[in-house]
Amino acid sequence: MQARRKPGTASFFRYALLSLLAMVMIAPIGWIAISSLRPPEEIFLHSPQLSWRTFVPEKIIWSNYEMLLASDFPQAVLNTAFVAFVTVVLGILICSAAGFAFAVFDFPFKNALFVVVIITFIMPFESIVVPLYIMVRGLNWNDTYFALIMPEVASGFIIFLFRQFFVKVSRELFEAARVDGASWWRIYWDVALPLSWPTVVAGALMMFIHQWDAFFWPLVAATSQDLTMVQVAIARYQQFEQADFGRLFAAMTVASLLAILPFMALQRYYIRTIIDSGFK
Amino acid sequence: MPIEPWACDMKINPAYYFLAPAVVGLTVFKLIPISVAIVGSFYGTSLMGESVFRGIDNYRSILSDPDLLSSLGITLLFNLIANPLQVVLSLAVALLVFRPGPLIGLFRSVLFLPVTLSLVLTALIWNLLFDPFLGPVNAILEAVGIGRQGFFKDETQALGSMVWLATWRGVGYWMLFMLAGLYAIPESLHEAARIDGASWWQRFCHVTLPLMRRPIAFVLVAATAINMLFFAPVYIITAGGPNGATDFVMFRIYQTAFNYIDLGRALAMSTIMLLVVLIVALVELRLLRSED
């Protein structure tokens, strides 16, 4: 066999680099989370001058979170959770059905239609915000949950992921069910959809995070206080003249954790689905 | 196996039932808005508040507006730095976590962590960390002797700070697509090259890189589509400043539409940006294809 570079050195550099990168990725979030446990007047007390106090609070308090609970933030979390939940349920149904159709049936203009689907997910959302806003206002939907949910339900990317999954399922499986007299609806609902659960999990996670992170659209389409979404609420906390940093840091920590935790729990399916979908 | 024999037993192709909701959704919320944008870009609002046809006047006035052209220049410069940087770093990081090893799964998750943060949170976090007076990054820079920096508050550093922010959040995401590409390379090719005595660098240049062209192209084009319309951090951190250093086109479009309420002009700008994204993406694809 060929003499290779000593695995020890290579491995050391690999882990040293990875540790450095991991620090750069984690430290910012960690600093926010730690600072959220400090009294508001202490948050920036130790940050201008480097000392161990920059990273370790003098004492840990929860009052920032108590204040957050008493503010409009819980309402924003509930709004966003509701919007995300409805988007995920409708979106998974609609997109899996469309992905199923693209994978299993032949019909006129199939390829042309699929190209249109791809174009809609390459087309950045920002480029249609203004016309979408005009339309939604025309429908009298501005400042309603409809405005926040409906535009996000049909997603070209999720349709694409389901199509990639169903294409790989052996057609004999669907055929067998067909011979047994099952309707297409039954085959989709009882065979195809349960089979695709890793894609369902990954797609649901993507749609959830997408709505949880939504900012530009809620900023223009739902301006009323009752409909405030999480990201808009946080951006607003920061803009107050006398920013309440205790509340801001607590809100940022909660918003980060609520996006990070579901991802950490379900990331296997997310990563698998992207890797299996054929970006090669 | 062809599908026709079992698809014929219904009058209407069952595909249409399954497709209908998604097609309606995509048509109403994607295709119609984009058509409205293109049509609306030829209209304007009269002093009486009525919609009037302006022809190409919106475009003519935009393209001769030096402020807009400088915005376009800033946006293009940002892309010229951020996109190749994100491609190279995401490929490098993917190579680091590709081979199995102890804790590699954990590192992969950690590198992906910033992706789950919204752009709003990313912007707020880095705005605080980079604060010239209160930010801990400056405390660290001062302690190691580099000295304090202005970052987002400094005209010459603001754009670079935006590149850092976008890259910090983007690399983990693009890493997944690079990993997908790396997994698709047959191990036997590496093995054969190794037996031929190829070094790591030779194997990277002659085995990995040529077979990674598609994921690299995908990441480059997708990053372009996102970074050309970079918005939230500008809105939150700099509002286009200091002194116009981060006056991205998307921020200008937002201001034109929602502060100056000139929708026709904003739509014309959106249409131009969509065209610019398409053209840049096509050029990138062409360049990557003709490299062999």
C-alpha cells in the first residue's frame, strides 16, 4: 500500500479547524443566551472590556423572561405557531399530492409544468413582495391570517422533494394496490403518503422554520398589533428608542431555541432528504 | 413500466385532481404576482391617485438615476465577494465533515446551527456583537492588539460586515448540498487514484472537483438568487448607511414601495432585479459548463 500522510497530524488539523469553526458558530448564540440571564444594566457592563465576566454573569436572574412573558411576545409566539402549524398541514397535503402526481402519472405538458414548479422556487420571494401585497390588499386579506398562510402553502421546493421521493418508489407497489381495486386517492393516502414519512418530516420542518423565520412578508402584510409575528416583534423591540435589552435578549434566546430545538430533534430526516433528493 | 394502461380507466386524468391545489396555489401566489409586477412596472399613479400608463418611463428614469445605479453596484459587489466565498467555504467545510469520525455528526449539526436562525436574529446578534462601543468582538480585538473596529458603523467596513453575516449563516446550508455531491462520488474512483499514487491535492483536483461541478453550480446559482435580494439585515442594522455604503437594491425597492408609495417604480425595479438575477445565474451556469 501507498505511504500516506500520518493520520495523526491530518486528524489533528481536521479537529482543530472544526473546533474553531464550531466556536465561531456557537459563541454568538451562546453569548446572547448567557446575557439574557443577566440583569439589564449588567448586559453591556462587561462586554466592552474583555474579562472572564464578559462570558460569565455575576448572578443569574430570570426576570427578563418574566418581563417577556408579561409583554406581547407570548401572543406573537402563538400567532406564529398557529400560522406555521396551518401552513405545514395544508402545505404537506398539497405538495405531497402534487409530487405524487409528477412521479406517478403521465399527462400532457408534464415536463413544462414541472419546469414552472422549479422556476417558482428559484424565483426569490422578495421579488414578488410588492405585487403580492397589491393582490392581497385587493382581496381584503391584509391583516388576516389568510395573508400570512396562503401564499406559503404551495411550495415549489417541497413539491420537488416529494417528487424526488416518489419517483424512487417501485411502481409495482402502486400497481399491486391498483389491481386490488384501490382508488388513486386510497393509494396516495394509505400507501404513498405513509411511505414518504421522512420527506413529510423534512418538509414539515422546512415549512415550519420558514414561517417561524418569516419577516419581510409579515412586516408588510400584517401590520396590526394582534397579528404580530415573532421576528417582527423582535425587530420592533430593538427599534425602541430606549431599547429594553433584557427583554430583547430574552426574546432572541426564545426565538432561537424554538427554531433550533425542532431542528436538532429532526435534523436526520432533513439532511437525508436533501442528500437523497439528487443534488448531485 | 408505462403508466397509461392503468391511467385510462378514468375520464379525467387523475393527475389533475392531485395537482389542482398546488397549481392553483402557485398560480395565484407566484405566477400572477410576477405577471402583475411586469405589467405594473409600465404604470404609475397620477396626482389624482389614478393608475396611468407610463410606458417605459419608469425604466428610463430608474436607469438614469445615479442613486439606483450605485445601489446596483453595491449589490453586485456584495455578490461578487459573498457568492464565491460561500461556495469555497461550504465545499471546504463539507470536505471536513464528509469522512466519518468521532463527533463528526455533532460538528455537522453545530455548523448547521446558524441556518436555523432567522435573518432577523442573525442581523440583531451580529449588530450587538459588532457594536463599536459595547460589542464583545471589539473587546476581543482590543485584547489581542488589533484594535477596535467600526464594522457596521464604518463606511468602509459595513459592506464587508454584511458579507461576514451572510456567510456565517449561509455556509452550513450550502454545506448540505456539497455533502450530497460528495456522497455521490463513487469511492472506487478515490481508491483507484490512491493506488496510482495521487496525492490528496491531486485527487481533489482530478477526481473530486470535476465531479462536483453540478452541486457547485447549484450552490452558486442559489446563493446568487438569495444574495442579490439581500434585505432584512440592511433594514435592521444599517438602513442603507453609513453614507449609503449598504444601500442594497432590495432596500431601495422597499423604501420606494412602502415609504414613497411609488408602486410602479418599485415594480419596475423588482422586474429589473429579477432579470439581473436570471442573467447572472445563466452566466454562472455557462461559465461552469465551459470550464472543461
